[in-house]
Amino acid sequence: MLLPLKSCQFSARNNQVQRPNKDIVCAGKSIFKLVIVCFLVLTVLNCKSAPETEAPPEEQIVKEVEKPVEETKPEEPEAVVVEEKVVQPVTDQEVAVARNAIARAEEVEADYYDPEVFVQAKKSFNNALKIRDTDPDKAREYLSEAREKADLAYENSVGKAVEMFSRRLERSRKNLLSMDADKFLPGEYAEAVSGIDKAQALYDRGDLSGANEQAYESLKAMSDLAQRLDERLRWIGILKRDTNQYLTEAENLGADRRAPTEYERANQLYWQGIEDFQAYKIIESEENLGNARETALAAVKLSKGKAEQEKQQTDTLMLEVMREIEEAAGLTIVTDEGTVVEPEAWSGEEFIGEEESEKAKGNNSSQALPLDNSTVVLADITEENLLTQAKELWKRGVAERDNGNYQVAVEYFKEAQRLIAIYKTQAVNPDSPLYVVRLIPERRDCLWRIAEYEFVYGNPYLWPRIWRRNRKLIQHPDLIYPGWKLIIPPK
């Protein structure tokens, strides 16, 4: 309870204010101040909602205390109002923010570079959509988590994409260098690899989408260049292989003599194409090797055509010489020394193919002389060796002909033919192999009259045959002597 303090008194007598004792006044003021402070403290503690304010100045407190204190009734407690918490639904804007974050991560292929985190982001997003209407607060937590995971997947994917593209671009560039693309196709190579620096510049500027697009374009350009160059190099390899095969075949066919112009030209073009390739002149190499292949093929065809002609000519000569040998083997032979040997029969059909054998039978119009035990062949060792050597030469010719060496075969056949011609000069008329010069006074023998006999030639003009066959004995054709044994060659 506050007590009223009387700080001064009035004198009725002198109507003057009497000042109280100084010590009493000071003590009263101190007590008053203490009471006021306690009152204020109690008031603040009893008021829950009273804001904290600065203490009023001392003079103001004094003035308020000086006012008469009114008795107050205790305040009734205020009623507590419980407000219901209003939950705001998840807005489309909130969903769009999370969806855009996932879409951004998907653009950088987060499902490939960082699939684990990206899947978590999508899972959180889907969970948010499921409870969007029933539990907005939890849905917001899921959306926030989805956004964070998507951003993390985006950042991880960007780093991995840059690293992967850098490796792939470098591998493609090294692959082109291993193929010497910078030397074979320098312009196309420079254009293809220029995208590497462009992609890196876009990465450095943070333009990931543009960098990825540029990297893909550069990879495609280098891949296309590698494919084109590989095809051209493989084509050059095919041209080299084919030309080598054709030149080898042409050589085996004797193109150096059957088609010398084409064969020499093909070799020149081939080596020029090889030199162009070694100098990285791919266009010139393709052109020269292509021409070399065509020219070598022409040399093969021309050589084959001439070889076929030579084969036909060789076969004709082979059969002709074979028949001459068979005929010579059946001739009666008398040497100058009068040596007698047994006759021999010979056939060359066993040494040739069935087709040539049939041709020989069909074309053989001459018949060999029949040989029997009564036929006597007079010959010496020299003439017998001529026939044997002719047979061996003919057999060698057949072997060379079978191997396609027609020119060599022809040489063997012609040499055998020459020996047979010499051998035939020793042959005699089988009906009258020898004629003994007779002494007939009224019709003296001479070469003219001997040739005129029907059992000899029946033609006096064939007398030179008798002279040539007996030239070792007859020194002069007009002088022959009785008793000479003249060898009568066949007609």
C-alpha cells in the first residue's frame, strides 16, 4: 500500500510554506522511489504480453506516483483461441521446378553418366506426385529432394560427359593419324578435327548443350572421314592385288612376247601407282593402279588368244610330226655300208591326250607300210639314232605343249621333223631297195634308164633321187659302172 507523503506544510499564521527538515525529506524520497520500482517490477511480471520497453524517466515516474492510486479489480483471464493450421496445396510451379531440374539432367544423359543419382531424383519426384494432394508438406520434401538429386546428377554428368567426349575425340583423331589421313586427305582431315577445339571452347563457356552437339558433329565428321579413307585404301589394296595377279598370269602366258606392248604398259602403270601411294597421292594412285589393272587384264586376254592360236598351230604340228615319225619307222632303210636291222613299229598316240589322239586318227590319210617278217630294213647305227632322237624330241615337245609352253614345243617338233627328213633320205623302195648296175651292150644302164624302169619309178625324170641317195658312190651322174649296188629311195 502506498502511503501519502506530506512533503510540505502551510503556516496559517504567516501564510508561508514551511520547509520540512532536510533529512526527513530525503529519506521520504528514497522510500518513494523504492516503492515505485517494486510496483513496476510486479506489474511487468504479471503481464505476459507486455512488450519490453525502456524505463520511463525518473521525473515521469514521480509524476505518475503523485497521482492518486485507484483501486482496480482483478482482470478476468482471457479465453484461449486455438487456430487451425491451414495447409497450402502443392502448386504447379513447385512441381514444374523439380520437373525442369530432372529434364535438365536428362538432357545431359544423366541416365547414362550417373544413373544411380538420376534414378533417385525421378523416384523422389514420382513419390511427390503420388501424395501431392494428400500430404503436401511431405510432397514438398520429396520435390526438394528430387530437385537436389537432379542437380547433382546434372553436375556429375557434365563432368563425365566432358571427360568421355574428350577421350572419344582424341581416339578418333589418333585413329585418323594412324591411317595417315592428315597426309592422304589433309584438307578433309583439318576440317574434321577442327570441331575438337570448338567443342572445348563451348565447354569452357558453360554451353554444355552446344558443346555436346559440336562434339557429336566432330565425332561424326571424323568417323565419316575414317570410313571414306578406309574404303579408298581397301580399294587401292584390291587394285594392287588384282594387278599383281593379272601380271603374273600374263607372264605365265608369255605376254612379254605375245602382248609385249600391253604387258610393258601395265608394269609401268603399276609401279607409278605404287610410287604415288608412297607419296600419299591417293587420287593419282587410284587412277594409275586402276589403269594398270585394266591393261594387265588386256595383256592376259590378248596372250590367251594368241596362246590358243599357238596351241592350235602346235597341235597341228605335233600331229603332223607324229605321223611322219610313224611313217619313217615303217620305211625300208639301206645305209651306204649295207647294214641290215630289224624294222620297228611306233605310235605316238599313247603320249598325247584322247582328243588329240582322235584328231590324229581322223586326219591320218597316209598309211604306214605294212611290216612283216619278210621285210628287211637295212640301216646303220647312225640312221637308227636319228629316228630314236626324233622320237625323244617329239615326246619333249608334247610335254612342253601340255605345260602351255607352245613356243618351246614347236621348236622340239621342228627339230624332230628335221631329223626325220634326214632319216627318210636313207629309205629305199621296198619293192626294189637295191639295184645292181648291169652291163647291157645294146642298152647300157644309166641313172635315166634305171629310173625309167617300172619296178623303180617308171619315170626317167626322177633319176636325181638315185644320184643324191648314192652321191658317196657316184662321183659324176653320167658315170656308173656295172656291179655297183645302188640304193633306190622310195618315190
